[in-house]
Amino acid sequence: MQNLDNCPRCGDLFVKSLRPVCNKCHKEVEEKFQKVYNFIRKRENRQATMSEVVDATGVSQEDITHFIKEGRIHVRQFPNLEYPCESCGKSIREGRICSSCKDNIESGLQSQAREKERSERDKERERARYQTYHSLNDRMK
Ligand SMILES: [Zn+2]
Ligand SMILES: [Zn+2]
């Protein structure tokens, strides 16, 4: 039985072994990528902003953002290519959220993380103690 699934882009049934989307969508995405890439790689378009790229290529900001997040478009080469933070909509150039949203989330998570770290460390210590105990036992046999 092949691994059939609905394509997340168009909803068609497809075999999910090769790609996360169906062939038709894959082709569409590739064509869009080529369009975007052909546009921004031109020297005179290096400074293009996101909306200029959208206007020039007809590819949606969503798709372009996707290419950036996939690492297919390197924003470092395109200083004005920004996309909105997933949390507050502020323009960002890497990751999914802006640094202030990240800070907010992190300060909330930090106490949780610290707690987790402590229990991990305890577990680690426990394991080490257990192993020492056993290797001592083995040696005495
Ligand atoms: Zn599809
Ligand atoms: Zn944000």
C-alpha cells in the first residue's frame, strides 16, 4: 500500500514518499522559485524589497517567505528582503519571529527551561552514580 495523503497545498491525493506536496504543486513551486530567483539575482534587483519582488514576479509573499525559511534564498545577499514576524508582523530577516517576540517567549520559557535543566542534571547524576556502582560491582566479581 502506497503512502497516500492529501497535498497540503491543493488537497489532491498523492503519494507522499518523495515530497511533502504533490507533483503538480511541486512543479508550481519550482517555477515560482525560479521566477523569484531569476529576478533577485540580477544586480539591479539585489536591493528589492519584499513587495517589489512580489509585484515583479507575481509570486506571493507567503511563497517567497517560504523560500527564505527553507534557506533557498539567502537574505544576506538581499539586504531589503524582509518578511513579517509570525507573532507581531514586524519585518524580520531570519527565523520565524522577531527578536522582541523571541525575548518575550524566552523569558516565559526560561524559568521552565531552568526547571527542566535541573531535573535533567539530577537524572544525569543519578545515572552516573548507578553506572559507577555497577562497574564497581563488576570489577569485584
Ligand atoms: Zn498539490
Ligand atoms: Zn514579533
